[in-house]
Amino acid sequence: MFKNLPDTLLIERSMMHRMESPGAILQYLPRFLQTLFRTKESAPSLEGFEADLKRQEKVQRQEMAKSIEWITEKIDKLKTSPFATHPVVEHSIARAAQSLTSKDQLSPAILLHSIIVNLQFAVSAVAAFGNDPLFEGWVEIGIAKIDAKGRAPTFPKNAKGLIPIKNRWELAKQVGHGVDCWQVTPITTGPNGKQSIAPTVHLLYGHFEKFIFPSSVDSVFAFSKDIREWREKRNTDPATLLSFLKILSQYEASKKLSEPPFLRANTVLAAEKLCIEGEIRPYLRQFSSTNSEDHPLSRNQLLNLIDTFLNMLDINITRTIVRRKEAKQLIQVAAPNFDVRVRDKEIAVEWMRKEWAQDDKLSQDTIIDRLVLAILQNRIELEKDYKRSTFEKWVDEADPLPKAERGYRPKTKNLKNG
């Protein structure tokens, strides 16, 4: 089944397959993931999967920042309304602004949804006074009406519907929300010319319909996909499956955390939806149920997911091995007398230069320590094995500082590698 997985990982797999409950497997997952990252053969693949996840997270953070900027701009627009300080409006705008500084530990998608809900309340409060030009291009406002009986006892004859701002301000206190204008139903007469229906008055107010979101908001929400679509990606994309296994590995730690009261899930499906959006606690809590039917995943499903990931990892390792063989063959064909030490030195020196580019205060000892560790973890490939004394000769070529300035760097201890 697995062609190139090291024995260490096969032993870990065998141990989990002997476990009798999902809880036991979940408790073991943190150790299993640690082994994956520490094993020489699997570490490079894991780092590649992690890099994919970090790129996705970076994009989401950037889109979230753009979304917050957009919402902040819209809240500032709401504050320009002549009704922004009205008692039925003021608290809604303040709450929307306050939500931008929320300290809740929520995922971007869930946090953004919460902020937009508060923005909608603020928009609705202002829009009730009429479809102000400040809404143009970012929100659609409709019209609703209420019976004005007992609230607007008098109105001008031949009223055209417009209500002065001063009157709207006072009417809103009576109604409980803003009003825009009134609608007068004219008197109707019967065939004999007598009045049949008395004139009536309705108060019209603006009604929120929908936002016109920028692409940044849509992008943040796109990360929390439909459950069926997410499951399909989880089962085919190694980075997504690794992310899910890391979520499952937090099972034991999540027991000590309380669930947010406004994010409780009444069903397993609802808990899974929250998990996809980034709130994992309700989902993991389901595994603590004494009824196995309440568990999001059965024992066999858990093991199948682990085996699926190991199979993806095995394929990735196999591809790496094939690429190495092909590269060696090309070198042998192109230059049969080529000294691999020259190539290895170029690779090592270039790697050390990149490390120093991030922090030129690192000592030569520290750089060599990191190089040795990178070789052990298979993050850098050299054709031959070398002693530390060889790296000490190469490091001088990579060091960006003049020799006279190197003595001012902090001293560090060497790793004793042959």
C-alpha cells in the first residue's frame, strides 16, 4: 500500500489501527503529527503542505484587512447622516464601530460575519429615514410602510408625501424607528357620488435589502466553503487534510475551553459548518458524547482519513525520489567528470547567504548549526556527507560581513556533528 513511507510512520499507523475508540486516536494524533514533522523522509513534504496553508492564511488576512477598511469607511459615512445622533440610530452605529475592535478569538469568516451583522443594524436604523445618497453603490434600500393611525393625527391638505426632517425626528420617537414620508390614500366615491372609503395615511420608511460587497469580503467568506465541497477538497488536497488533522489533534486541549454562547451547534452538521468557518470547539466537543452516533467521525472514518493522508504523503515522497534520480542522471550525462563537491558547496553557500539575509547578526557557528539541521531534516540536498570542518571552510564565502566585524557577533555553542 505504501511504497516509500519510512518504518517509523508505518509503526505509528499500526499503533493507531489497534486503538479501539475515536477518542484514543484523537488523543494520540498530536504525537503522530510530531513524528511526521520530525521524520527525515516526511519533513520536506510536510513543510511544503504547511507553506501552502500559510499562503492561504496570508491571503485571507490581507482580504480581511481590506474588508475591515471597507466597513470602517461605510460606518464613517453613516455618521454623516443628519439622523446619526437620533436615539433610535446612535447606539446602532456605535455598536457597529465597536465590533471592529472585537477581542473575541474567532476565525476571520465568523468575525467578519459578526461585524457585518452589526453594520446591517446600523444601516437599517439610518435607512429607515429614507434612501439617503450616502448608500449609493454599497447597499440597496427598499420601502416598507406602517399604518400611521394614532401616530400622525394631522397632515397637510394635498400632501405630496414629504416630511420635514424635524417632523421625521419626532415621529421616529413615537414609532420606534425612522420614517421617510407619508402616503395618503385619496378619498374614493361610489356611483352615487357619495364617499365610500375615507382617506388613510401610511408612514413609509426605508428598508434594508442587501449589501453590495467588494471582492475582499466575498474572498474571506469563500474560505468557508459548502460542506460537501470542503469534504471533497479535504479528501483530495494534502494541505487541507493536514489542516483538518491538526484541528482534530486539539481534541484534548479543547476540553478545557468553553464554547462561545452565540456559536453553539445543535447538530453535528451545524458543528461541522462552524469548524469549516474556523470555530472548532463545538465540533471537537461532539466527540466527548457517550453516544457514538453523536460523534462527527467514527473510528473507521478517522483511520481512513489518516491512511488517506499517509497515501498522499507516500506519493509526494515517491515523486521527490524520482526527481532526485532524474537530476543525478542529468548531471552524469551532461558532465560525467563533474565534481559533486563543487555543486554541494554552491548549494550550501547559497543557503547560508539566504539565512544571513534574514539576520546578519547570526554567528558563523549558528549558521553552520542551522545548515546541519536543514541537511538532517532533508530541507537541503547535498550529494555527499561532510564533516563540520568542511562547512567551517565554506561559511567564510557566505558571510556578508567583513572579517574585522565578525568578532562583534554574539557567541554560540556548536553542534557536535562529525
